Amino acid sequence: MRYLVHFRQHNVIVPSVKCSQSGHRCISQAAAKIDVDFDYDGPLMKTEVPGPRSRELMKKLNGIQNAEAVHFFCNYEESRGNYLVDVDGNRMLDLYSQISSIPIGYSHPSLIKLLQQPQNLSTFINRPALGILPPENFTEKLKESLLSVAPKGLSQVMTMSCGSCSNENAFKAIFMWYRNKERGHNNVTKEELESCMINQVEDLIVKYRKKKKIVAGIIVEPIQSEGGDNHASDDFFRKLRDIARKHGCAFLVDEVQTGGGCTGKFWAHEHWGLDDPADVVTFSKKMMTGGFFHKEEFRPNAPYRIFNTWLGDPSKNLMLAEVIKVIKTEDLLNNATHAGKALLTGLLDLQARYPHLISRVRGRGTFCSFDTPNDATRNKLITIARNKGVVLGGCGDRSIRFRPTLIFKDHHAHLFLNIFSDILANFK
């Protein structure tokens, strides 16, 4: 049995900076004129959240499945740009974007146009088992979408349906690569195939008896997201990559949350400046589909080794190609850097003014977060913000995280900061 080490990153405290402005609402100027024609001009609240219609629907859903995680029900037909509308008519500035999975805003005109084109109907209607029956244009569409933004040094890609199966199958690829190295790149024997399951059990017994572990690969997120948005220095990651190479371990970068441009680079690990690229990079969320890029040596040497029914979804590749086009045309990577700077600067000012409520402000691009004193305070702030028309998310034990879309701009940051400044000033 081989093991993967999921590396827990060290926390990095971002130093605060001084604000040149003064007064209660020093965070920003008034929100600028909207420059995205499909965006709303601000939040509009009609009820508390969840409102009566959401609560009614939550009760109905709970009769069918456990619905305790549901925040509220949404009206996606009315949601546009950076704004999410709920079934009670509340319009909220969404800084959470479906857990970081909406790349260019709700109901983007380019994607609507794409869906309306007759030649694309078959792609959305007929979902193929891609591993055995791909459509004629599948290779071409992969080149237009995923391979057009492939991380440096990775020419191979396997598509999946979500972040979890992307990582799980990437782990599998690493295990097969490592075992293939061990056997000198010889084929699997008949005896090995027939005894592999019992050998795994025996390996576990031996492992726990001798307390020895053999590491096939190292997995790391550029920013440890669910664990509390923990950061590490670029040099830390370069040294970690060196350690993996030194010991013959695969180096996997999990870009499920950080990939797609929110840090100001298309892939967050581009900030590290690696001389030797990662061996495997997983993706999902803003990439519209799941999967993993990998070096050629990680290709399975037989069919069905990495396999499931769907192996992704061609319609998502079609949409991703359009998303990438919009990102390039509208210069959204630079926008993420610029808007992120406005957001981070404002958060640092709030930290200086309300240190009893906000600490450890940190971020890269719009991928920002801060800590609160405890879980109860964090949850209360999120609830108050939601009722003021702002959707935020939590992570770790007591952090609040920001996961806006790539069309989140300076004026959206200023709008949020003014609202949140008032929330903090009146917080009890």
C-alpha cells in the first residue's frame, strides 16, 4: 500500500498598512458607475434571509433529504453579474459565487449566446460516455478550452466531473506511476492482478506493525482553502517541490479552488516561479469541468485504468472555451489583481480600526480572507451581512473568505467595504 501526504501549510500573517483616509467611512469612495451592462447597480433587500418563500421551500426539501446546509433558495433567472437574487426577491452582492465556482458572473451574455447557437444543441442534449464514445470534435474542443490554458510543462489532461473525482483519480495516477517505477516499468503479472486486494490488506497490517510509510506523492493547495485560507511563501513551495523531486515523489498541486484566475494568475502556482513544473495539477469549479493535467509519464499504460462513465462533459468544455475567451478579451486576470488590491487594502484598514473583530487579513488577487475571534462571531457577521445584501462564506474554525467572480471590480469592493464598515461599527 502506498500513501500520499496531504501537506498542511503554515500560516502567514499579512502585515497591516496605514489608510491615508480618515473618518468613519474611510474605506472607499462611492461605487463607480456600473461598467458591465448586465450587472445590477447594488443590493436590494425586501425580507430577512432566508425569507418566507425560502423557509417554505427548505421545509419541503427537508421532507425529502437533509436540507440543513441550505442557506436559501435562489432565483437564477433574475441573478446577473455579481448579484444573486433569492426566491423572496432579495438581491445580494455575491462574494462567495457558488463556493468559488462561477467564473464570469451570473447569466453572462456570451454564455447565453453560446447556448442559443443551433450547432451547440447536440452537445448539451447528448451526454456521452467520453472514455469509450467521444464526439468527433472532442479533441478539437479540448485544445480550444483546457489545453489552451494548460499549466507549464503539462501536455496531458484527463477530464472529470468535479473536484473530488479529479483529485481521487489524480491520486490513482500517482500510485500507478510510483508502482510502475518500482517494478522497473515492466507489465503487471497475472499473479499480481489476482493477489492485489489481499496484498493491500497485508500491506496495511505490515504498515501498522512496523510504523513505516512510503510516500508516493505530495499534495498541496496554493492556498489551503477549506482549512482556513492558510498561505505560505512562494519560496516554501519551491523548496517543497525540490523535496518531492529529491525523494522520487510526485508533486500534485490542487487548484480546484485557486485555479481559473482569481489570484491574478490563471493558475495560482504560477506565482511560485517553479523551475521544474508540477507533475500533476487538478482543477474544477471556475473551470466549469473537473480533471487533472499531468506529465506524459503519468499516462496509464492500459485502457480503463483511469476511467468512469462520463469522464467530464463536452458541454462544459464548450462553455469553458467561451469563458477563457471572455477572460482574455476583458483582461480579467489583471482585473482580479486590481480589484483584489482594493479589497485587501480596505480589509486591512478595517482590521486596523476593528482589531477586536478582524485579524490576519490575507489574500492574493480577490482570493482574500480574514479571521474573527471565534466561530459564533464569524457566523453572526455572515448572517448580518447577508441581511444587508452581501453573500460571504466561512472556512476553517473562524475565518471569513471572499470568492467573488472574475468580473468583480473596484466599485464592487468599495460597495462591500462601505456596507461591512457599518456592520462592524454597529456590531454587538
